[in-house]
Amino acid sequence: MNRQRYTRAGLCCLALLLAVTPALAQQNNQRRPRRAVLEIPEVERSEVICFALYTVHDNTLKLTAQLYPLQSGESRTVGLEIETDGNWVEVARTNVIEPGWTAPFRVENWDDTRAANYRVVHGTAAKYEGVIRKNPVDKDEIVVAGFTGNSIQPAHGGDISRQDLIDNVRKVDADVLFFSGDQVYDHNKHLAAWLKFGRDFGDIIKDRPTLCLPDDHDVGQPNLWGESGKISTLSGNADGGYRQPGIYVQEVERAQTSHFPDPVDPGKIGQGIGVYFTNLNWGNIDFAILEDRKFKTGPAGRVPKQGPRPDHIRNPEYDPASVDVDGAVLLGQRQLDFLDSWAQDWRDASMKVALSQTIFCGGAHIHGSANGRLHADMDSNGWPQTGRNRALKALRKAFAFHYAGDQHLATIFHHGIDEHRDAIWSFCVPSIANLYLRWWEPLEPGQNREPSSPEYTGDHLDGFANKVTNYAAANPEKMPAGNVLNTRSAGFGIVRLNTQTRQITMECWPRNVDVTDPSAKQYPGWPRTISQFDNYNPPSWGKLGELTFDVDSPVVQLVDRDSDEILYTVRIAGKTFVPAAPKDKTFLIKAGKDAPETIVVKDAKVGGAAQSVSLK
Amino acid sequence: MHYYWEGPYGVLLWQDATYDLATGLGLSWDEFVGTGADDGFVQKWIARIWWLYLACTLLTITVRKTSWVQMSGLVLGSGLLTLLSYASYVAAQRQLPMFIEHGGQMLIPLILVMALALGVRHRVTVTTAVIALIMTFAGHGCYAIGFWPTPGNFYAMTTLILGADYSTAQMLLRTAGVLDFLVCIGICIPYLRRASALYASVWGFLTAVARPVAGMSWGLNYWGADQFLHETALRAPHFAIPLFLFFLWRKPGEKKVSPRSAEGDR
């Protein structure tokens, strides 16, 4: 009798397990917010060209048209036409690359001194028009609108129209659009999501140079340590490499980056994956396009376990030096070599900006929800510390300003290597729609804060003991509710680069505001304006004697006489310049109209006399 | 695994509905999620779940035919594994095969209980084992054949272990997917069931060890064992259940054992 009872009880448990869980799942399915349906829509054949992205650099136009899937029997050839004297003239023709349906054009000897209307043509019916802008070298201020994190899920406000972003980009007439990563969050259907991205943003992308950097989610994984194209098998991908097949990654990069200027060092990495790190010179701003994930080493199995995930450190007592292991790479040597030459090349450039997926520090303390305090996150570019310092040393030699995203938390940091504030500034923009919340919330108040600034600002050590100085953080609300976009600190960034005053102004706007409305407010801590020269001005340095040149805005280079190390190269503003330099050392100063070809001072020291220099 | 690495329960707990429930139980926001300076209820309890699994492991070792307490604990353990599978399903954006493929993991404690309580040859025990096998292989098959997007790590492991290029790896995965479904059918056909169970045992073993084989390396701390070995342990039901069925059916043509006679096995 007992046996029968137990048998029945066991069977009931089995039935419960098999039936109740799916039933509950279905119940939750009805309760939970609806999910975005991501499909490729059927379009009229006249609408088969979804959008087009382009850049112009060094008199070469590169434009990639993104098509919807073509039907069998349809032509696989697409033309690019330019309007000349009222007539459309074909300047290039290309074949559609079927995995991804992209049509990449290249037009050399492009005259960038005038704007041109263009249209992409497929068959007899499909035409897509836009404007190739003239190179804005005559503008004092170059405006770069920055975006990151484009969730389309209703739970994050991702289903809310992007029209506010479109309107504001038009109102500020941005010269360049910069999407720092996670344009796509779907890990399997990049094409469908990319086409949706094009439908959402194509109207502003088609008329101005646009840079999209594919980040982890774009290539189909939650985090990315590219490790030179290795294959990743670990859940979470902290073992380094790519989770999706190389062919998938190639398709993503073709869609998002094939319109970039040619890569400076185009050798492929593992799985046939290409590289796209290069520079774009536009409006006398020289943008270095980094891809800071591509060579970065994965931490799993290389660093001692310090938390519940291979890439998370939750033990505040750990020794930061213990994770800065030999062999761990942040930027690859090829990228560092590129930065070294880029930092010294000031042809047609007044200012330099580095664009990358994320910032060079651990820029958040609380992850995921209003809990989850992480001491350090190795997905950030604060790790490995040695690689982080190498990258910053390379960038500060060019007084480069760093514009990035990825963190889902807008911040301004002034980075330090040997001392606080001895390297570059970075601006991390907020997400378009915020998938994953983070907070900058140090336990100790920052040192050397500005008067009446929040305690979270000031000098800090991040979780890797990197020196950082925070000036602003757009922390989301602890219990986001109501306005699902802005309580989750969604928004976008605007950076204004003034090539005359050499000032850099960072703006951080919430969603659904009119940036031209005087009553519209930015997130607390913004706007902030810095000088280009603040990007390498260590507090411990002194000043060399003032140099007065007989040409306007020459290029000046400071070289350590003992080590021959180039400390920095920069195009100065105007005819006078007071170089900053370490104390107790002697320097060579080189200068020239467009390159530092002439030694103008052989033994410069801090506190030295002013000098006049002729470069004519 | 839950002692060393964090389980994927956060996806279930970080929801407004969960917080509403916690509020109903008298927990404040700070108590529930922490102050930011310390861990809240959620983090603390996620970190303690491993105790429950350790207890279930001990129950598995100590359970006997008449150990009803242990058996009850194992039934609850099956519920724990079901919860874990449900968390994986939610984390995978509610892809149905993700839940289904965990059938082996979810049901194996119940199969043990049934084998002890009813007998290894009892039709309920055998049917449950067959269901577990079908769930595992049908779930994997849905992914491998491409009914749902084939996970990147399927390609990754195939490429790393076999050195296959993408198109070859895809062909192999599609083939494996077809075979997965054939196993699901074959296991229900008396004439084919033993061969199907043997294939399922071998394939289940190979796929379970594929993760450490593909991921471990001499250059990693502990050779990467702490990153990958538990993945094989977690997937042990993928080959253990078909192996159980294979040995159970090791005498083809044997007279079918009735439930009453199976009771005699006890």
C-alpha cells in the first residue's frame, strides 16, 4: 500500500516537473513585456537599397550600400552615380557581396572641396540618394555626434522612436557620426538587425561621414577579447576569441566598416577576419579608428580567479598586480606601431581624436542592477594594466582626445599613468537605449575634487589600481521606472572640436530633448570644455621657454635628449607656444610647417628663456 | 560549479516581479539588492545555492531503496535543476530548445529515484529515461540542424577539434542534427532502440567532453580545467542515460518485465 502511495507521489512529481514549468513559462510569456520581433521585411523592389554609409579620406571616397536580400534572377550589380550639372553620371559599379548583401564602392581622386549629390542604383527601379559633403576644412568647429548601445527591446525603451536623435543630429548639423559599438544586439541575425539600424538611422547617415565600430554584441557574443581571431568556446567568451564562425564576423565587419578608409596595416588575423584600424582625416581633425578588442587577450585561465566569473573581480583585497600577467595584450603591436606614426603625422591636422569601443579604465563600480559591486571588470580597457598604459602613452604623444562608448554609463575621465591626470581625457557616451545598467559609485570620495562637485568625482584608483580622475558620471536611477529611457540614463553625446581655439567641448544629452532649446538640460557634469593641450599636461611638469615662430601653427616635437624618446608631437595654435616638459631634463625641440623636420632648440630645459624661431 | 562560478540565476531574480515578491515578504530595496557597498539578498543567496547541490550530491551517494527522505530530497533536486534549466532558457532569449535540451539534467535525479522505488526495468523508469534522452537529443538537434540559430560554440568546437573549415563544420553539424532526430525516433522502435542508445551514449560522451578538449590548454592556469571540466560533468546525463538504456536492453528478445515483476527487483 505504501509502495503504491510512493509510486503515485513520484509520478505526480514527474508530471509536475514536466508540465508546470512550461506552463509557468507560458504564463510568464503572457505577462512579460513583449519582445522585439526581428525580421527582414519584404520590401518593394524599388526600396531594395536600405541605406548607405561613406567616408572620404585622402581624396578617396568609399561608400557601402546596404541592400535587402535580392531575389533570384535579380541583378547582382549596383551603380554609384554623382549628379554633375544636373545629370547623373556613373562613377563606380560593383557587385553585391551576398553574405550580408553589401555593395562596396571605391572612388579615387575624389574632389572633396565640393559637396556632391549621389545616388546608388540597382536595376531600373531602386535608387537611394544622399549627399557626399565637402571636407569642412573651412569650419572652425567640427561636430561629432556619438552613440553607443542600440537595444531594440521594449524593456529598455528600445522600441521608442529614434526620431529625437535624427532631429538633433540635423539641428546641430553634425559633421561626423560615431557609433562606438553594439549597433546590433542580436547574436545570430546581424543582417536583420543591421537593416533595422539602417531604417532607424539611414536618414542621417546617408548625408555625412559615419563610423560604426562593431563591438561584442555586433559580432554575436556578450563580451569580446578578440585575441587575434582565436576561436572561443567558453560561455561568456572570457577565454578570448570569437564565438561565431569567422565567416559571420567577416560579414559583420564588411557591413559596418568596409566604407572606412583603407586599413593602415591590412594583414588578416585568425579565421580570415580582417582588421580596420586606420585614420580618417576630416575637417582638419585626424581621427584614429582603433579596434580595441581585436588583439586583446582573454582573461580566463590566465589570471587568478577573483570572482564568480573569469572576467570579474569581486575580491577587494586582491593584488591588482597579480592580474597584470605577462603576455596579456590590450592593443596589438600593429596598432601601437600605427599610433606611433599617427601621433607624429600632423599633415592637414590641427587636432587628434581616438575613436574606440570603450575607455581605458574600469569606469563603473556597480554592474547589472543596483547591486553587483565589482571591484574590477576585465572586459574594460583598464585591464591589462600594462597594455592600458602603453595605449595611453601612445595616445598622449598626440594630445589625442578619446571618444568611446560601450559602458552603458556616460562618463568623463582624465586618465593617469605615473601620476593622476598625466594622460588623455575620455568621454564615454550614454546608450541609445540602455540594455544593462552600470553606476560609477566609488566607496571613498575622490581627492582633489572641483568645488561643489559630487563625491564620486576627483582622483581615484580604479579596480586595477589605474589612476583616474572622474569629472562626470550620468548614473541611472537605482530603481529605473517611468521614463524608461532617461531613468536608465539613455542618451547621446556631442563633441565640438574647435580647430581655432583648440577647445574640446563634451555634451551629454538625454533622449527626447531638443538640444537647441535653451531650457533643455544635459546630464549633471556636462557640458565640459577642455583644451587640446590638457590631453598631455602632467601636474608635475614645468614649462620650457616660450617659442615664437614666423609661420602660423607649425608642428612642434619634443625629444628627450638622453633617450631620444619623442615625448610628443603637436600642431600648435598660432605662432607662440610654451612647451610643457618634465623638470630636470634636457630636450631637443623640432619644428616645421607640416612636419617636425628642423631642430630649433638643442638644449631646452624647464624655466629656459624665450626664443624666436624662423621656419621660412 | 555553483561553488566556484556563479549560476545563471540572476536573469530570473533581477526582475520587477521578483522585487515585488520580495517587497511583499517585507524586504526593502536595499536589503534586496544591497546598498552598493555590500551584497543584498539576491547576491548572497545566489552564492549559497551550491550548498543545496552539495546536499543533493550526498543524497545521491547515500540513497537506498528505502531511503524516502533522500528520495524526496532528490525529487527537490530535480526541481532545482529544472530551475537552472529555466534560467538558461530565459538567458537564451527563451529559445525552446534551450529548455528541452536540459531534459537529461532535469530528469536524471528522478530516474534514480524511480529506479530505486519502482525498479530499473519498470516502465515508468524506462519511459522517463527515454523521455530524457529524447529531450536532450531533440533540443540539440534543433540547434544543430538549424531550426533555431546554431550556437557559435557548436561551430567553434567542431572547428577546433576536427580542424574543419566553416562549410565542413556546417555540414557535419547538420548531419549530426539529423542523426539526433533519428535517435529520438529509433529509441522508440524496439528493433532499433539498442543501437540508438549505443549511438546516443557515444555521441553524448563526445559532445560532453568536447568542451574541455576544445578549450583546455597547457598554457592556462590548471590547464583550464577549472574553466571547462565542469561542463563535461554537467553533461554526464547526455551519455549516462543512453548508456543506462543500452545496458538495460542488453539482452535483445528478453521477456518484457512487468511492473509487478519489476517490484520484485527491489
